[in-house]
Amino acid sequence: MKNFSEHKTLWQRNLWDRFMVALLTFSTIMVMLPLLIIIGYVVVNGISALNWDLFTQELGSPARAMQGKSTGLIHTMLGTAVVDLLAIIIAAPVGLGAGIMLSEYPDHKLNPILRVINDTLNGMPAILKGLLAFALIVKPMGTFSGLSGGFALAFVMIPIIARSTESALMSIPWSIREAGLAIGLPRWRVVLSTVMPAARTGLVTGFLIAFARAAGEAAPLMFTSFGNNYLPNHWTGMILGPVDTLPQRLYSLAISPYKEWHELGWAAGIVLLGFVVTLFIIARMLTREKNYD
Amino acid sequence: MDIMLKNKKLAGAVVSEKTNIPNKKIEENGLPGIRMESRDLTVKYGTVTGVKNISLPICNEKVTALIGPSGCGKTTFLRSLNRMHDITRNATVSGEVLLDGRNIYHPKVNPVDIRRKVGIIFQKPTPFPTMSIFNNVVAGLKLVGIKNKKLLNEVCERALKQAALFDEVKDRLNSPGGSLSGGQQQRLSIARALAIEPEVILMDEPTSSLDPQSSSKIEDLIHELKKNYAIVIVTHNLQQAGRVSDNTGFFYLGELVEFGETEKIYTNPANKRTEEYLTGKFG
Amino acid sequence: MKDKQKEGISKKPLGIIYRWLGDRIFFTLAFALGLTIIVLSVSMAWVLSDESSLAFKEFGIGGFLTGTTWNPGVGLKFGALPFILGTMVTSVAALAIAFLPAIAIGIFIAEYAPKWIGSIIDNLIHLIAAIPSVVVGIWGIFAFAPWMRESVYIPVFNWTANNWPSLLPVLGNPMGYGIATATIILALMIIPFTTVLTRDAISKVPREQREAAWALGATRWEVIRMAVLPYARGGILAGVMLSFGRAIGETMAVAMLIGNKNTLPFTIIGPAATMPSVIINEFREAVGSLHVSSLMGIGLVLFVISLTVNLIAAYITRKLSATGGQLV
């Protein structure tokens, strides 16, 4: 170069480079910090609120807690189990079927549209899915119910499952399908008996992730399963009538004006967090196992 | 030509003023004007050896070709000449590579400096697709902070002319770098490398992704360029190596089997392996 | 033996029917289930439009969208503007706050960190993204908002009262639950999402591009600036769009922290409302079909905005893969 003095010297550029490394590292730490603080806070406050009552008693009216009588969230936890199970039962076949459609019939004209719509549905706010379940299920039924909550959560799960199913099935090389066809299996047997078993880790992981996502959602449940301070008399009441779920209950407890309920809220928080994080860790471990195969 | 000489002096001056790298005496191997030299160079990827104990000279104003079957270390060796292995994880380099007598792997040497002096052209043309042709060519200068429009234009024109691309693109210097054909993109990559006025040019199979017409244009270019630079070319194409190079090194299984003047190696190779490769018995 | 089976199945007429019928049923099932997703999406659009038609008929589309009073009690007048504004302001501001840190982390993981650190951070990011919104919300209510009140809002409020009292109405109520708090929490929640997307975009940049920059003698940061980021900008843009879509739909934590004031004007740190927050707050107790219909109307607006953003992102992504990674 003609005139060295008008240029950035190498030393300058290296300094800049080092500065950027420091900046990037710093940003990463700064961002991780508050997020770890949240988890820490919930764990600390939640653990102190955990007790045996939590897992055995119903909530009852605010007076019950304020008077120091035993309250708990057993109805909430059972309700969560019911609603979440309903949701995965509804969502799994739909998501699986759609995923199979996308991966096994890749030339079908429906697929480009389906893929775009699925991705878009995935990006839609969960509250809208709650509104949809409200209109489709709550209104005709005339009552809030665990069933409508199940549907609302299923609407959240379906696009996630469809996407992960497609991805899991597509990662199986086409040669496996060809081998199946070559020994005379019909197309449907090839998919069911050779491709899907080979992709089972990916498929299960997809279910887990969708389940974990939906299990944490409160918004769609606020006007579908609605909530209940008590256990219904008969187990079918959980499906056909309003039922309590952890996310929705956590919200209600947190915004209530009762200090005792706030404490209960932290307990609900740690249970919900523990639940979701456990699912997440299992899913992650499964993925890692798959990578080592 | 004047610019070249002046900058060689400048570049040399910078190296010796700012650093205290010992100046090793270049041994005369009976070959004139050695620009670069490797001594006992070994490159390992983890536990796998890429090349072992390579010692060979790169002569100024000559083309040195590296030939050999796939995976035998030609590219590994080439990339060690401008410290490209610095960014490969797991790669360890031992031995020395001397540029004008100074070891480029000396801890005090800044690799950025080396890469400016030893340019490289890759197999796949890689223009920066978001930049215009003009900005692609002067990318190296802008890195150093040169902003003078007049200077940039001059350098761009000179580099494109050197790369035999100027006439074809002079009217559309602002169109995106990705809008050219494969052969043109490769010449653009060459222009980009030439713009920063390197002293040695490395070429890793520069024509293997191009059609025959573009390939021959590049070969003509190499003939022109060697008047001012030392060139090292890795190639699979034995005929190409025979056409363009002055010296040839034959690599086999990570070792340098034979090195010498191209004519001599092609007509009367000293090593049996070399002969077998050249006559197509394997590879 | 398998051949015999194959022969056996394909030769017998029953066997052919078995294959054909099986395939047919299988395909129909898959097709129907795929169609269900499309039906669901269309239903969402239809249901929201239908439910909100009452409100739109009453106030007119323009009237509803620009109306600023939201009065479920006495006047029975519903205008959506406060919530549309609230959503836009919080989401754009949150994205602006989150964007640089997210890209920084994305670059850090993809370019600088050694593999094991990158993997740990990656897991942490995904873990954080998995924290339910209500859990962030409860932390926000009892830990973050009070902290902000004591450490930031009240000092700022006092300073403003002493030095620039005319600014007080713009500043707003320092109680801690308001638009500023909600925006910060929102930014925190979309950082993981944005980080993953930018990291994916960056890792898709081909090796050769980086090597070309290395070869010109660029330092590590210069390689990123010159070769990686420009190449990845399409993917990053799509990521930003999707993050915006995520931000506007974020419901629980925002509803718990934004103070829920349904009227304009908003102040900097004072309470406000967003589209999801008002739906959450009022839907359960909404009495009267006009109220419910208006809430559905807000849902429809949310739907349209979200749909647009997602479609734009999908369009960008498709264009990227078609042109091999470039928006040009």
C-alpha cells in the first residue's frame, strides 16, 4: 500500500478484535444472569412453601387460607394432568398424521400450503387458540370444561408435533423406504414398520417438547378450563366441567390480594417449573442419545 | 512494477522494525530466488497426520505445482503456507515456514500480516454476494482502512486488469458480486487477492470447478502473473501442472516424494512412485 | 421365503386389494389430518371474524380500530386503539432492547466460543425459553417490579419532580407495574428466541465465505463483520420478524406486570395495556355480548397482525432458500 500512515495499523485492528470478544462475552453473561436469577428466586421461594398439604388439599375459598386452615393444590395438579393428557391424546394423531403427510408424500400439492400454514399457526399467540376453543367447544357445551381446555392446548401442540414429526421422518434416508418397498411391503407398512420405528427418538422428543410447551401455557386455559377451587364430585366433572390447572391457578394466586395465596403461588410456581424443566431435560437427553447412535 | 518493488521494501521494513524475529540464512539449493521455504513441516489434525516433514522451496517468479492423489496432503501443505490452519480446530503445526527468511509461525508474528502477503485462491469461487464487484475487489483495502476514492478506483482497475476481467465488467462495477459466471467469479476472487498486493499467490485447484474455456483463461492468467509473483498451485490435473508450472512437488500419503523442475520430473522422474503416478498407474 | 410371501400376496386378488386399500386408507388418513391443520387455521379466522362482527357492526371497522374509550361499565363503548398502541410500543421497544444482546450471544456461540461452552450456553438458552410465562410473571410481580420501583422509578420520579416538574405527566406513576417494566420483561423473554434464530442464520454461512475473508487478512471480528453478518442478514431479518410475532402474542407475564390501564394516554413508566392483556383481564367476567364481541374483535386484530408478520417471515425464509442464501 502506498502510504502506510493513513491506514489502520495492525495493532489497532487487533485491539478492536479483542474489544469485540470482550463485549460479546460480557453480553452473554449479562443476559444469562437475570434469567438464572429468575429460576433461583422461584426455587428458593417455592421450596419454602412446599408442604404435604399442597399435595393433598383443595384450595377452597380465600377465607380458608386466611384462617390458617389447610389448603393445597391437589385439585389443580390432578386437573393439569387430565387436561394435558386430553390435549396430547387429541394432538398426537393430528400432528403425527400431518407430519407423515409432509414427509412421506413430498410431492403432493397440498404440502407447500400445509407447511406455510402450519408454521404460521405455530407462530400464533396461544391466547387466540384459547379463543378458538372457546367458540368451538365452550359455547356449544354451555359450560367451561376440561375438555375445552384440552382442545385449546391441543391447538398449541399440533403445529409443534407436525413440524417435529416431519423433521424426524425426513431425517431417515430414503433408501430405507426403498428397501422396504423392494421386499414387497405396501407403502403404508413401509412407513409404519420401518420408517417410524427408526425415527422413534425424534418423534418422542417432538411429543415431549410440544407437551412441555403446552403444559406451561396459561392464556388458552383462562376461558376454556377456567378454573375451580375444588375437586369435582366425580372424575368426569374434570372433563365436562370447569377444572383447575397449574398455570391458570398460578396466575390467579399471584394477582390475588391475599398474602397466603401468594405463598401458595410460589409453591405452584416451583411445581410447574419443575414439571416443565424435567420434561425439557428428558427431551434433551433423548436428543443427545440419538446423536450418538 | 515500481509500486511492487516499493511495497516489497515497505513490507520487509515493517516486518523487521516492529518485530524481533531472527533472520535465518537462506540456503542456496541451487535454485535462484527462493521466496518461501518450508522446513520439516508437519501438520496434524488431532492424531491424524496431514503432512509429515515437508521441506521444499518456493521460488520467486516461478510457478510451483503440487501434484498427487486425493487426500495426500497437497491442500494441507498449501494452507499451511499462509497459516490458514490457525482457524482449523484440532490442527497442530510443527516445523517452520520461512517467508523471506523469517519463520511465519514465530510466536511474535501476526497471522493477519502473513495472510496479506501470501494470498490464496480457493477451488470454489467465493465472491461476497452482498457486495458489488467493486467492493469485492477492494475489500482487502477497506479492511486496512483505505478510504481514498481515487486510490480505490485505481487499485480496482489495476487488479481487474491483472485478472483479465476488467473489460468484461468495467460497465457494471456496481452490480452484485454473485451475478457473474463461474469463471468470472474465479477471476474476481483473483482480482480481490491481487488488490492487496501480495507477494506469493497460493491457488487450491483454481480451475477444477470451471469449464474448459474459463480454465484456459485462468491458465493464461497464471502465465502472466508469474512474472511478478511467486505462485504455488495445487492441482489434480497433471496436464495443467505440466503446462503452467516451472517446479513440481509430488505428494503421496502426506510425504513429499519428489521435488524438482517440472520438465525433469515429467520426463525423467527419479522416484518410482512418481513415475507410476504420472503414468496413471494409480491416483 | 420372503419371495414366496411377496409372490403370495401380490398374486392373490385379495393381496392386491390389501395393498391398495391399505395404501389408500393410509394416505387418506394422513391427508385428512394434514387438512385438519388447515381447517383449524381457517376456523380461527372465521370464528374471530364471526364473533367480532357484532362489535364491528356497532362501531364500524375504523371506529373500532381508532376508538380510544374502552368502557364496559357505563357507556358500553369499545375502542381498540389503546391496546393496539400498547402492543406495538411494548413489542417494538422490547425487540429493540433484545436485538443487540441476542445477536451478540448468537455470534458468540457460533463464532467465538469453544464447542463445550457453546453447547452449555445453547442448553441454557433453550432452558430459559422453556420457562413458562406465568412463572416469569410471578417473579416479576413480587421481585422485579418492587425492585424497579425502589431502585429506578422512585429515584427518577423524585429527580424529575425536583428538576423538571413539567415532565412528570409524561413520566407517569412510579408504582412499578407499567409499560416500562413489562417491556423489559418482554425483552428478557424474547432474547432466547431471537438468539436461537440468529445463531441458526449465522451457522448457515458457508465455510468458504469466512475463509475468503480470512485469506484477505481479516481479524476474527472483521471476518464476522465482512463475510458472516452480511451473508446471514436475510436469516437474521426473518428471525427478527418471528421474534416480533412472538412478542406481540406474549400474554401472561405482560398482563401481570403492565398495570392494566385501559385508557390513553400512556406514560413512560406508568400503567398501560396490550391486546392480549385486556383479553385475559376481562374475558372471564365479560357480560353482555357487545363486550365479548369487542374482545373477540381485539383478538381478530391480534390475529391479523400476527398472521402478517409470520407470512412475511415465511416469505423471507423461502426466498432465502431459493436463491441459495441471499435476498438479492
